Amino acid sequence: MKENKFIHTVHQMSPSLRLLVAVTFAGIAFLLAKGRATSSIQFMVAWLSFALTNLVLFWTTMFTVQPDEIKSIAKKQDTSRTVLFLMVLSASFISLFIIVLLMKVLPAINESNESGYNVHLALAVASAVCSWGLIHTVFAVRYAHLYYTCKTNEDGIEKEHMGGLNFPNDETPDYVDFAYFSFVIGMTFQVSDVQVSSSTIRRLALLHGVLSFGFNTVIVALIINIISTFVQK
């Protein structure tokens, strides 16, 4: 079966090109919203475009990559450590900023413009949800990269992948398996039936769990604020 051109292009994308595409879409969205909306809406639209573009590109690869390609794709799709943590931290702090902004402007908007209130609320919730999804998706890609990083012999020839995660009855896990591992940590702050046997992945999972706890706490604060606002209405 011939591979779709779009899917093939996404598979071949380098991390820097993927980020460039996402930034480009965010810039276009910001310019389109300029002069037509408040600065807070412009900011949220730009971030939402950036997050959605990344999610589409990541998950296109995750759902379409073949088992025999996962090793090479995992190496190519992973970002560097610096870019990884910049993306994760930016997603976290941007979401925090959005929630703080929401709490400050919603009461005033609610009194003067109900439609504007609904737009701000929808964009804030969508941005927070996309940020949450992006964080765990980026970690899933990182886990896949660490798992499929190859050991080499004295001559520099690749021998076998490093592993570090033991998936029950699955010696060749795909991206969905790593997404399962990542999102379980993101929702429960602990691993599931997948055993961690690598100290490197264990440290990454620890950081992942701590960030997830803080992020989910903020999401709960957002929900409480929304409920209280509706009750006051």
C-alpha cells in the first residue's frame, strides 16, 4: 500500500522543522486575530494554534508508523533535552498564565459582554486541555527515543536497543504503547503495568509525575473558578 504523501512528509520531519511549522501557524493565527480581538484572545489563539499543530504532527506519526519503522522514526522524532523541557515548561507556565488571566478578566467580561465571556472561557479551557495533552505527548516521544536508543559495540556498530521499559507480552512497543505509559503517569502520577528497569527513564518519569501533579492541580483550580463564576451568575 502506497504511503500518503502527507504522512510520509510528517514521518521525515526533523524536530526543528516541526517546531518551525508550529511557530508559523501560531504567528499566522496571531496576525489574523490582531485588530479583531483583545490581546488576551490573540495570545490564547496563537498558543492554541501552536499546541494543536504539534499535536497533529506528533499523533499523525504515532497512529501511522509501522512496527518496522518505529526504531528509526523514534530517533528522528525526538527533540533534544533542552527543547523537550522548554516545550514542557512553556506549556505549563503558559497554561498557568492563561488561568490567572481568566480569573482576572472573566468577572468584568461577564458583566459587560456575555458573548465575550463565553469566548474567553472556551479558549482558556481549550488552551489548558491542549497544553495538558502536549506535555504528555512530548514525554511519550521522549520515552520512545530512550527505549529505542541503541547500544554499540567497540567498533561503534549498533547491537540492540537500550530498552528500560518492560511492556507485558510486547517486545516491540509502538508509539501508542509509550503514549499509554505517559498519559497514565499524567493522570495518576504513577506507572501502570509497565515496569521501569532503567534509571534514566525512572528519573524522567519522576519529573513527569511531579509536573503532572502541579499541572493537574492548576486544572482543578480552573474548574473550581468556572463553577463559582456560574454559581454567582
